[in-house]
Amino acid sequence: MFKFENFKKFCVEASIFFVGFMMLVGCPVIGDTMQHNYSQICEVYEVTENYTTFVDPSGNLWDDTNTDYEVGEMVKIYFHDSFTDFDRTDDIIKKIVKIKG
């Protein structure tokens, strides 16, 4: 015979299982995505008609098509490393924010 207490126990156990499963599946994906994003403070190196070049503290040059910058301005650039920690040449600029100062 069906008892409400058995159904209640089943719902609680199923909920605990579901939350645990989602944490096992979801947390590594979120952590992996966060691990591959980083930001750096860069200086505007050159501005032309078509693009702006930024230089990071390591001396790497980065180009962006936005030309609303002035040489010498400081910006914070948010990157994704394209899942290659060892190769910065394939990193992707996700966002650029001017630093007020």
C-alpha cells in the first residue's frame, strides 16, 4: 500500500542525489572556464584609422578594432587563453575597459 512517508523519503533522497550530481557535473565546468580567463593592465601603444595596439607588461602587442583611445592611456584587458596556458599568441580579447585616472 502507498504511504505518504515513503514518497516523502523518496523525494528527499532524489533531491539530494540530483544536487550532488549537478555539483559533480557543473562545478568542474565552471571552474575550468574561470581558470582560463585572466586580465592585465595594458597601455595604448598606437592608434591608427583602423585599429588600436596595446602593449602588456611583458611587451606583447595586442590589436583591437576600436579606435576610441589615446596613446598612453591605461586599460584593463580581459582575455581568454584558448585553453593553451603555454601559448599567449592565440589568446582572445574578450573585453577592454578604460582605467580612469
